[in-house]
Amino acid sequence: MTVVAVTVDPPREGLVLPALAEESTLSEREAATLYEAMAADAFRAVVESGGDLIVNYRSDDQLPDEFVGSDANAEAEIRDLLGDVLTDEEREEVRVEVQVGSSKHARVGNTVTHLLESEGANSAAVLEPDAPLVGRKHVDSAAMKLRRNPVVLGPSANGRLYFAGFKRPIDFEGAWDAPEVQSVTERALDAGYDVDFLPEQTRVRSRSGLASLVSSLRARGAADRIVPTYTAAYVDELGLRVADRDGERVVVRD
């Protein structure tokens, strides 16, 4: 069974998805609420799959000072979000743990290495919370690939990763340097490991990612196909759609 860590930040205005608020029609509050919805769908995807969920959050002492008030409590915010999307029974099975490390590659490396070497997990993975089209079947597919390959990666646009799974640790130093998919692959090959890949998925971090998400959700909804419940509901609430403006595809509101 694969242990999947969803790596999250407390959903605070300006901290999460800052570029999205700067580039798109969304305010900082709306971007933070969208982040909550996407993270909720990520939690549900793992819980409904055959994997074990760990919610791996950045604590207040790891965040920039401007996003940490006197009453800030990152763990409480994450647990409140979990309480909105998981049943009592499901929450009992989910671990909420602080991330350890001053950089992305250090935090991922510490989590994965601890799960594999100290806890004896068969495989361990990290899933980003801003790839809401990743569903249960994708998590299960990744777990199946990990039975045959030491490293399985899920690429996104511009060389980013939305998923990274491992049966054995690699040298994580610098592994999340851009482009991440290439850097992690090189570390895996250096260790003598085969690498397999999942289909590319959209991460919603910018104006183009939002346009891709909204158009996919509208198409899937029209075709009566599965959509990520919380993300789709919030996109509908905001009345977002994609339109052509002078040859550019932009997100507008109804």
C-alpha cells in the first residue's frame, strides 16, 4: 500500500496561489478559497483510493512573517479543513504531520525517506494540492506503477510535478530544482532506478492553469463525467468560464 502525503500550506490570503490572484480575475480571498477546495479534492482522492493519507503541512515558523499573525495556528486550520471533507471515521485514519526542512527538496526528502526507512512503507509519494483533476483512479494507477518501478512521476506544465512516488529514497538534494520532472528523473537514474510516468495533469498556479481547469470542468460537466466535487462547486459559485479576448483565452465571470 502506498502512503501518499498531500503537501499543503495553511490557506491564507496572499500565501497560497499568489500569482493566480495577481494575474486573474480572482481576489486573494477567492484564490485561498479555491486552494481549500482543490486541497479538499486531493484529500478525498487519496482517501477513496487504496492509499494511506498523510496531510503534510508547513508550520507557522516555516512561513514568511507577513503571513503569521499573533493568533495563527497552521495545524488547526488544516484540521478544520479536513473536518469539512472527511467523516469522523476517515479522520481517525489520517495523519496530520508538520513538514521538516527549509526547502522543497528537503521537505519531500525527509517525508519520503522517513516513511520508507523508518516506518517500512512499501512505497511513499507526495501529491500537490493544486492538481484537482487527479482523482482516485490516478492515485491507484500510480500505486500500481510503483509495484513495478522504483520511481513514478506525474508531470505538469513547465516541467513541474504534481506527483512523485518512490519505493526507495534518492538523493533529494536539489531534486526539486526547476524543471522538477527532469531533476528528479536524473537523481533516480543516478541511483540506478527505473522511472515511469503518469499522464500530465494541470496544476492551478497561474492564469493559464486556471483557464485549463475551468474549461476542463465545463466540458466534463456538460458531458456528465466525473469532476472534482469541491473545486467544481466553487468554480460554479464564482461563475467562471473561459472566453476568447483578442486571441487570448482568459477566465471571465458570468
